[in-house]
Amino acid sequence: MNNGTLHKVLTHYVPYLLGFALLFATWHIVAVYSFKSVLFPPPLAVLRKAAELTASGVLIEQASVSLARIAAGFLLGVSIGIPIGLLMGSFSFLKKLLEPFTEFLRFIPSVALISVAVIWFGIGEESKIFLIAYGTVFIVILNTAAGVLSIHPDKLRAARTLGASPRQIFFFVALPAAMPEILTGLRIAMGNSFTTIVAAEMIAADRGLGQMLWTGRLFMLIEEIFVSLLVLGLAGFAADRLFRVAITKFGGKYSVVA
Amino acid sequence: MNDMQSSLPPLLTFSDVGKSYQALNGIAYQAIRGFNLDITEGDFFCLLGPTGCGKTTILSMLAGFEMPTSGSIRLAGETIQGTSADRGVVFQSHDSLYPWLTALENVEFGLRMRGVDKATRRERAIQQLRIVGLAGQEKKHPQELSGGMKQRIQIARVLANRPKILLMDEPFAALDAQTRNLMQQELRRIWLEDRVSVLFITHDIDEAVTLGTHIGVMQAGPASNLKGIVRVEIDGERERTQSSFIEHYRQVHAMIRDEVDKSRRHELSQSAGA
Ligand SMILES: Nc1ncnc2c1ncn2[C@@H]1O[C@H](COP(=O)(O)OP(=O)(O)OP(=O)(O)O)[C@@H](O)[C@H]1O
Ligand SMILES: [Mg+2]
């Protein structure tokens, strides 16, 4: 048992940490020895700035504003998308009925709707939540419906012959069987949320990481820009890990891209 | 064909069962016609026949996945309508297992759905896994186990549910030859211990003689039905080298040879016509 944990640490976490160390080392070398420009700060300067901004409370505030917007919009999109996707995957009539909507709307990127969202909802929280929910909902619908449609019929037949009721089959077989694809949808949607929130906050917001990037540009606060990029990268990475773990829990395989 | 000594009423009866499919070109295809069969409790009935003769169709109707277009199927006196936990199915592919559950949870699944309390079902599942030779693998997920082990989970999952009859559609066909042999021996051993009634589909004569108490040979389709039944009277473990084994093999082989030829000719004429 102990041996197993050690083995897991060695084969799983150590390479990851090494990878991160390598990333920072490369960044350091490029910034210090190759670029040598104030326009490309080395990691230590950025980390120092990050510590400073954390201590003053600015970073936590800006980051939590953005992450809270992502969380709210994402949850809204998911809670609309999953039920619709499940219905579309289960009833071909509904699929045909709703496909014109989903197939049309999903090609309008949420960043293209920023102007509309601001006109409708103003520059506060509502417009951001709307944009993220919008960018989330169609991907989730599509993946959920595909997940239901791809359930192997033997899984459902086995449940019937084992004595499960239709309701039990839905909750204990169809839902978990579709879960890897549902989670894949969530994972892609989460990636989009980061794009959307940054774009929306750059264009129309008074707080958030996107706004921090934008004022950084206006006042040439290069280190602040990098701090905000670093936080975006780390938060995205963490969210993506969670989805990957969840996907494998349900017996699915995640793709490295997407 | 008819059993003189069996006075028990049959567990399972196919009466004049027919099944036709609507093919894509709109023409009805009569896969089965006038299929009659009695299976007595405790029989291990192997249904053998050339490809496409309708073996899976028979099993699907018995499981309740499909309805016969004519005739009826009765289990313990009741006409079959839809699926039920009375008739447990072991599928050819392990896609029927639930990868988000452990081996133990897969085996418990039917009992859990049917409201058996946790302690009882856990105990029964552990015992069942031991019987199929998977002791110690309870916490593994199906995708962590080999093909043969996955089929063992399927068998344990169905047996834990105590069905009146076990339906198996070529459950070992996707395994490599050695694993298949091993699984046949194991299934024989399990069956000798608990004598559950089984309908086992295969197109492998060896497999049928290794496992069956009865071997039903089906005619080539269309409008297939049962050509005849061979009783396999070899007690205990069976070996391919036993003279009685070879004798039964010959008997079944002679019966099925014509049907395989017929089905080939049918396929050739179909492809020539197309
Ligand atoms: N859903 C269906 N629609 C139309 N035709 C079907 C359908 N299912 C089976 N058939 C036809 O019925 C016949 C019997 O099929 P079945 O699958 O029962 O054969 P089988 O004996 O199990 O064959 P195999 O040994 O290849 O598994 C075949 O000719 C097949 O093409
Ligand atoms: Mg078949």
C-alpha cells in the first residue's frame, strides 16, 4: 500500500512538478538572458508583484470577481444545458425540434455578443454571467445529447434484465454512462468561459482580471499584466484537472486537446 | 427429441414461435418460423447453428428485448412479455458492464435495484465473485481487468440475481482461444455446482459439447427452426480427448454440416443477386 502511494507520487506528481519547474526555468532564461527587456519580466519579478498584490488584497479581489462570474455563468449554463441535452438525447422528436436553435446559436461566439449583452444588461455582473452561460449552454447540450446517444444498448438492456425500473435505469445507468461526455462538454465550456470573461472584462467592466489586463495596457504596468496572465493560467489548469479526474472516475477517457 | 424420463413440466416452452423483420428495403424477412422447444429446469441447453440462422433472435425474444411476430414463449407457465429479472443475460461484449462501478458494485447492481439491503447484497456479491474466480478483485473497475475477467463479472452479476434461467449469447466468442477454453471449464464447474438452467448460444461445436446437457441444432435461415436435439450424456468434467466427447462431436457435426453449406449457398446466391 505504502509502496503503491510512493510509486504514484514518483510516476505521477514528480514529473508534473518537474514540468512546471521547467516551464518557469525556460521563462526565466528567455526573459533574463535572451529578451533582456523591461517588456518581458522574469518569473521572479512577476511572483514578487503577485505577492505584493496579494498582500494589498487587490489580486484576490480581482481574481475572485472573475472566478465568481465564471462560476455563476457556468453553473447557470450547465443547469440549463444538461437537462435539455438529456431530453434531446432521449427523444429524437425533441432533438429534431431543438436542433435548429442549437445548431444556429452555437456558431455565434459569446464574445460576439458582448455588445448585445452590455446593451441589455449593463456593464455589471449580469452581462458577464449571461455571456458565460451563453457560451456554456450549447456545448453542454451538444455533448450531453451525444453522450446519451452513444450509450451502448447492452448497458441499458443489462439493467432491464437485472430488474431495474425505467427511472432507475435513467439515474443509475444512462446518466453515469453519459457522464464522460457530459463532463467533456463541461471541460470545453470551462475553457471557453476563460476566453469570454477576459474579453468581456476588457471591453466592459470596472473590475476583474480582464480589466486588470486592460488597465495594465493603458498604464504600461507590465508586471501586473503578467500576474493576471499567470492567475488565468493556473486557475484554468486547476479547473481542467478537476474535470479530467472526474471523467476518468466515470470510466471515460479525456482527450489531451479540447 | 423427446425426453422419455422427464416427467417434470418444462421450465421454458417455445410454441410455434415466428419472427419476421422489416428489412430496410421494405420487404419482410422471416428469420424464424414454427420454432418449438422445451427446456427443463436444470438443463444446460446449447443452441448451435450457422451464422445468421437466428440464434440471437431466439435469445432476444426470450430475454424480452423483442416480441415474437407469432406464437408464444412461456417461462414457468407464464407468457413472456418484456424483460424481467427472471431471465438474466450474459452479453457477448463487456460493453454491458458499468465502468463507473467496481467489480463488486457491478455484481451487486441487480440486487441493489431490487431493494435488497446492503449487507445481504454485499455478502452475496462477494461470494459470487469468489465462485467465478475473482476473489480479491472486488475493488477493481472493469476496465482494469482482462477480457476473460470481465466476462466473469458478467456471469457473477447475473448469477447474484438468482434468475430462473441464464441466457448467454456467445459470451466467450471475443476471447482468445486459451482464455476461452479456461472459461468453458470454469463455467462447466460452476454449473455442475449449482445446476442453474441455461440457454447458451454458440456456433462452436466444441463449446457446445463441453458445456451442454442438450445441443439444439438450428437450420440455416430464412424461416429457420430447430433441426434436432442431441443429448450429451457425459457426467462431470469433460475433455476433448474423451471418446464419448468425440462421439458427440461427430453426431452434432453431421447434423450441422448440411446447414452450414446451405447457409453458404444462400449467402452466395444473395451476393450474386445483388
Ligand atoms: N433488427 C433486424 N432487422 C432486420 N433483420 C434482422 C434484424 N435482426 C436480425 N435480422 C436478420 O435475422 C437473421 C437472424 O439474425 P440473428 O442475429 O438472430 O442470427 P445469429 O444466428 O445470431 O447469427 P450470428 O451467428 O452471426 O450471431 C439474419 O438474417 C439477420 O440479418
Ligand atoms: Mg448472434
